[in-house]
Amino acid sequence: MTTMISKQWLLARLYEPDLVIIDCRFSMGMGDAQAGRIVYEEEHIPGAVYFDLEMDLSSPKSQHGGRHPLPDMDKFIKTLERKGINNESRIVAYDDQGGAMAARLWWLLQYIGHSATYVMNEGFSNWKKSGYPVSDKQPIRIPQTFTAEIQHGMVVNMEYVKKATVDPSTLLIDSREPNRYLGLEEPIDTVAGHIPSAINLFWKELLDDNGHWKSTAELQDHFKDIPKDQEIIVYCGSGVTACPNILGLSEAGYTRVKLYAGSWSDWISFERNPIAMGDEEERQEA
């Protein structure tokens, strides 16, 4: 079964007892960090619980580790248990940000060994626009027990990435907007540019003109120039919007994909790390 499920699929299974729906809406801009929780409390898919990107899906920032470090796994697992999730739960995540926040949760659950996790292709606004039910009631969840099996090989650190920049057998993918990758602008982090040798595949290119995820065949075509047996490391600004690209690669059949969790904001926290500007592919062709 594909990871991306339709709103019709979810509607048909809305009240199945082993299904846990998670609302991941969050504003990554300069606005109110509580905006996602506020709109969740106003209305959400019936039965959905809320996971906050910064409170539940990340650790606090420190000198290194990026703007959204991975959460402490013990704390994350306790949050899952408190919200009624066990190893048999089927989880469907959604947001209103093209799937970026839901993909972060999807990746974290893969990381702790929970494969029965899906992302709703259409976000909450599309669900509501279709006339599907919404609720302002926060469900009462019975605490459960969750046993994690951490997949340590799914994530890499700065030192690993530094070695990868000079290893032709590893491909680095930068998931940010092209202008940030090229170093033409940097509205969030303190330094512009990208990690040397990385190519740019903006994560929103996984979506069609209506903001829906492309089909598996379209995703395979999107990544067709990347060998299936190549090691791939994906990063973005803070390790969040890299996750949609990892999900897309997974849907397209790639298995050797890792996340640089700290991403660009971690890379530039080490002053001696090299910075590249411009287009790597054009430089290689020249």
C-alpha cells in the first residue's frame, strides 16, 4: 500500500478503532508558533489528536543540531503512549502545509520502527472544502504502551555529511527553495548557500498544480536521474521539509535514503564548514 492515502480512504475508515489520526498543522513562517494548535482547537478531522512541530516533533535549539533537532526519543515515545498510540496502531497524519509537517511525523515513526503510518494526500482545507465532517472536540485517548526499534541508519550527522561531500558514491539533496540553495537569498538562516556537492530538488516539486502529491509513476519520473542503488542524504533548512523528499523517494522505490537531521542550520553552526554558491550541476557540466 502506498504511504499517501486519499481523503476518501480516510473518510471510509474514520471510526475504525485501531486508526489514530494526527493533526500536524504548523506555521513555519515568522508568524505565531501557536497558530497550528489554535486552528486545531477550532476545528479538525473528528477524532484527531494534535502534534506540535516544536513541542512534540523537535527538541529545543542549542548551539548545534539545527533549528528543529530531532525530539528526545524517550519523550517522543511517551507522547505517543499518552495519546493512545501502540505498535498495532495505524496512523494517518495530515497538515495544511502540503504534507511537510505530516511527513516529519511519518519519518519519525519510521525511525522508531513503526511502518503503519500514512499521510493524507489532501490537507485539512481540502477535507473541509469537500464537505467532510469536522469537529472541535478533543478526543479522550486511553494511554498505551509503545516499544520502539530505533533505525539508527536512517539519520546522519554533520561529520558524516562532510565526508559525503567528497564521496562520489553519495548524493546530497537540498530540499529548499532554489534561491536559498543558490545563495541568492536567505530569509531564515544567518548564512546563504548550500553544502558543497549537493543538488537542489525543491520539495514542493513533488506536488501538482493543485497542491496534491504526484502519483507514484510521476515521482519515479521526477527522480529518474538518480540511480536506485545510490546512497542519498537529504537535507533542508532545519530537517523538516527534507522529510517530504524522503517520503517521495520512498514512494518511488528508493531504499538507501538518509536524513541529515540538523540540515543547513546545523551545517553553518560550525564556522569552518565550507559553503557553496550557485548551481552544482551547471558547475559540473562546465
